[in-house]
Amino acid sequence: MKPFNLLDTIWINGHLVTSSFARFGQRVFAILVAAILAIWLIGPKTGAGIFDLAHYLVPAEARALILGADSAEILTADESANQLKFWSSNPQSIPSIAGPASQIPGHLVDLSAVDRSILRSENERRAVAEHLAKKFRISFEDTLHYVNQAMVVSKEVNLDPTLILAVMATESSLNPRAESRAGAQGLMQVRTHVHHDKFEPYGGPLAAFIPEANIRVGALILKACIARAGSLEDGLKSYLGAPSAASGVGTYTHKVFLEREELRNVARRLGGSV
């Protein structure tokens, strides 16, 4: 009979424990890989940090095999994601929409949709921003940014900035993350499944949640709708996606007109405009 040896017992137990840890580690690793793949497949809505980790750990070739897609398509999607991330971090560098807007004949745009004199002063813009911040209970910094963006974009598309702001306020209550059941997204509630091509310069449809991109694409669509419809009111109905919608009190167009007039009054009264 082999004499009892404490060291053998410790070694044997240690070996068993090590084996148990190895099996446990394999299971954890498998779960981690599955979680990373799930996060990547779901997309960036899970959070930028987690998505970036999954994106980094799962190469394009592997994702192509998983999704049954061509590697070139996956790499193109990666480039779009990188571009989208760049615009999110550098909104001041976002491309102008002036080029596409210039292709819409200006003489077809209802003159009541154009105003180059409103919101020109800092006092006007700040007054309107304060008004919107209180009305929608959001930060003054955010509303001032949207007002300034509306001013910049209004010059690119040659529309009244208070009209752009009125559409934003009516459509989303100035919530850049707003999303409707019909698939309309962002500040101006652009339907990305219809206008996905217009977001390509900004990194793809997810750019609808980048305020600077959403305002530009929304304003471009609004100008096209007004030019095509022949009047501001009919253009707004077209923008809503209901060209035959009724007019009058309580309708979409009525709400936009009221919002616009309210903003213009605030600008003139509190902004010191004459």
C-alpha cells in the first residue's frame, strides 16, 4: 500500500482544480465571444464604447462569414462607421448642403419661405434660444446650438431660419434622438429609409441622429417640397408626407406657421430687431 503523501494529495487536487478552471475559462470565453458578436450585430445603439470594442475584436473577414456578406461590403460599412464617428466628433467640419440645394430652382420656391433678415443678430438668436429652452425644457446651450445651425443651414439652402426651426419644433420638440413608428428620425424627422442617399456624405442613415446632418438633409428636403408643390403651405404638407392633408386650425401646417410666427415675434421683441 502506497504511503499517504500530503504533497501528492495537494498535487492531485491542484490538478483537478486547474482542470475545472480551464473548463470554466473556456465557457466564459465562449460566452464573451457570443456577446461581442451579438453586440456587433445589434449595432451602435448598444453604446459607442461597447460597439467599438466588438467592432475591433471581430475582423471584417470574420463578420463577412457570419453575415454571409462580401468582405468588400463589410469594409465599406466600416468606412461609413468611421466617417459617421468623425462627423459626430467634428460637427464643425460637416459638409455643406449648399451644392445639392443649388440644384433646386430658386424661382420655384415660395418667397414667403425665404427671409435673409431674421436672426442676423446675436441678441435675436439668444432670445429665440432662451424661448425654445423654456418651452421644451432643454438646455439653453443645446437650443442655442440648434438656432445657430438653423442660421447656417438657412444660408446654404436659402430658406427662412425660423421656418427651419419651426419645422424642427413641430416635428420633434427639438429632440435629436426622436424616432417615429414610421421611421422618421432626428430633429426634422427625416425618413431615412426614403432619403438614405442624402445621408451618404455624412456616413449613412445613422447620421440622422447627428443634429448638424439632420438639419441639413431636412432643410434640403423641405426646400425641394416647397419648390415642387408651388407654395409654402403645400410644401409643408408634402414634407409631412400628406400632400392632400387638410388646411386650417389644428393641422400640421397651422402648427408650423404658429411656431414660426412665435419665434419671429420673440426675435423682434426680445432680440431688439427692428
